Amino acid sequence: STGCVRHEEEISCSGSRLQWLPMEQCKRRILDEVRLRRLRLELPLKCRMASVWRLLYSPEVHGVSIGTFFRQCQAWPGETLLLIEDSNGAVFGGFASHTWQAQSRYFGHPECFVFRFQEDDLEVFGSAGHNEYFLFADCSGLMMGGGRHPAIWV
């Protein structure tokens, strides 16, 4: 399950990829209040101050479509928070400094980061400073970090 969250002034979003199917419908949130508090401390200051967050994309709500994901992000441009729960229940994601759009080139700033939750403990992985491969998106999916070995490929 993936989710895309955005706040009114600073927005967040999440997405999916080919061969990716939504998990069974559930009411459980992958970003609860405890996790949000921990994650919020890692966000840039202007994002930390947001009081309203908006779900931009979820396959359970919007269907499984990368095109829909991009349209939703364009409708609410700005920073996004990608949240993913895999089939084993692991929750991870990343902070994107720029609006997701299919452009077949890298974009973003060093404030981008990826993260994972181990239960309610948060591990954050920022830029190592070796390159500027922060974000990448095209019609086949989304990538965060890396280059040859991305941190996230959806």
C-alpha cells in the first residue's frame, strides 16, 4: 500500500509502480500519530510547521496508475512524503523536495531523504553528497536516491 501526503502550504504525496498491486482494503494507517511526530522532526522547517496534511494518492482510493499519481501531484504541487508498506508489513518512504513529474532526468535538492520504520523507531538516510541523484520519475516509475543502486524504486 502506498500513500501520498501533502499539507496545505507544504504538500506531500506517494506513489506506486508496474507489477504493483494494492493490498486488501484496510482502515489501518501506515503513518500514525507516533510515527508522524518522529518523521516530522526530520522534515525541513517549513514542512514541520504544516498543520494540515492531504492524501494525494493511494491505490486504494485512486486506483493503480502511475499517470493518476502524476496528475494528483500536479494538482497539488510542492514537497511530498512518499509512504510505502510492502507485502511483509515493512513501512518506508522518502521526502521529495519537488513535485513528482515524469521527466526522465534527475531533480530535487539535498534535503531529500529516505527512511524506514522498525516498529515505531525511525531510521533516516540523507544524501551522502557523492552525486545529485535525489529524485527520478518517468512513465515506468519513481526512484529516490542512488544512481545505479537507488534507495527506492517504485
